[in-house]
Amino acid sequence: MYNPWVKITHWIGTISFLFLVYTGIEILMVHPRLYWGDVGNDLTPALFELPISRNYHHNGWTTSQPFFNSTHSPVSAGRTYDIFNENGWGRSLHFLSAWVLVAVGLIYLLSGIYTRHFQRDLLPARKEMSFRSLARDMAGHFKHGMAFVRGPNYGVLQKLSYCLVLFFLVPTIVLTGLTMSPAVAASHPWLLTIFFGAQSARTIHFFCAVLLILFLIVHVVMVIRSGFRKHMRAMTFGS
């Protein structure tokens, strides 16, 4: 039987995550370039660029002119096209959704520890980590989907994927998000050290988000394949 706190935090967290995806894409459209290191802007080389808005342009600048006759003089940088700029509301809603997800995550973490949900349902046993057990579970998933297991009695692949999401991807995406805040980074400079700079944190944040989206897609597909109504009833008002 699913713990009521697991159900509640599951759905609030899912809604918050969908808002984060929507606003995150909007924020990325404003500046669809990712960097590595401490700084990055339109005039510095990007690690890679994403052609997801009209802000993605090569050579969309007027000829740069130095302001002073010195080696490190600032230069002019005028765009030759109108840019997409909807950053205000997107960032505000993104941060609000993020704090909701953090609050829900803390409730889920505490309830999971108190009810021993993690130890009982999510942490793989040593015998489950054998090659034979992993191969059998993988074959069962390909053949039967989530019908291969019932309720919270997850298979080893599900346990490993849930642990990866809950104990690595989610903490990493939260910490990298905080690292991109100048105020937080100024008061906690160790964040810049462990994530190799603010722009590196933004890039790591992006890849973690992509992995979480892929996890959500696979999760939904498996639920549909193995009985959508049954699983929705179990995760809402059923048992």
C-alpha cells in the first residue's frame, strides 16, 4: 500500500516539475547557449548552442568597435535583429515552482525516513545487485513493463532509477540552481567550487533536467503499458 504522504508529495512534486520544465525552456529560449567555467555571454565561445528561438543566430551582430585605444578595451556589440526576451515572468515562476518542489521534497524525505519507505521499498538488497538478477529484471521490463512488479515491490531497475533520481539528480539540480543565484553564490562560494563556476552549474543544471524529463517520459510510458487505470487508482484514492 502506498503511504498517503508518498501520494501527496508525488503529485505536488510532479506538477511543480512540469512548471519547472515549461519555465526552464522559456528561460533557455532567451539565451540558448551553454558554457563551461565562471562566465559566458553572447560574445564568448559557447560549449554548445541550442536552435530553439530567434535568439539563436550566428553572426547576428554589427561590426564591433573598441571604445579606447588599448588592448583590453571594451567593444561595442549591437544586434542586427530583435531578440526574444520574456525573462521576467519565466524566472519568477521558475523560482516559485522550485521552492515548492524543495518543500515537497523535504516532506517526502522526512516521511520516507520515518515510515522506512526508502529502506523497505527503494534501496536494493545485496542479492538484487547480481548480474543475473539485473538481467532477469531487465528482460521482465521489456516483456511486461511495470506489470512485472506490483505496487511498491519494485524491481531492481526501478529501485536503481528511483535512487538515482531522488538522491543524485534532484539534489544536483537544486544545488546547481542555487549556484546560479549571485546572492547565494556570494554567501556560499563553495558551490562555485564544486560545480566549476556559475556557467558550468547552468550547463550541469540543463543536463540534469534533460535526464529527469527522460525519466518522466519512460515512467509514463511504462505506466500506460502496464495498466494506466490501475496505477492511477493506486497513486490517487486506491490502495
